[in-house]
Amino acid sequence: VMKEVTGNRELYELLHKKSRAETVAEISGMIAHQIRTPLSAISIYLSRLDDSGKENINEVKEKISSNIRHLGKLVE
């Protein structure tokens, strides 16, 4: 009986560790997505900056700044 209880406890601990690892992996993926999205937008805006005339520079700069602020909030 004691051996069975110990085995069940070890199984429970293993499942708990696996569940925590899966949760960490899922959260890491969500964080990576939250970072990757603004970085991609910044990259696009920077390429537009090269193609746009001076009339669009302030708009593009504001969009880049907005994405940088968003990234800053993620790490607060």
C-alpha cells in the first residue's frame, strides 16, 4: 500500500511539473507574440520611411513611437 501511495505521489508531482512547464511554454509564446508584433510594425514603418516623402515622416515617426511605447508597457 505504501509503495502505491509513493508511486501515486510521484506521478502527481510529475504531472504537476509537466503542467507547469506547458504553462510556461504557452506564456512564453504569448509574450514572444506580443513583442514580435510591434517589432514587425516598426520594421514596416521604417521601410515606409525610406519610401515616403517628407510629408509622411511625422506620421511614420509617431507610429514607430507608439509601438515602442507599447513594448515599454509590456516590460513594466
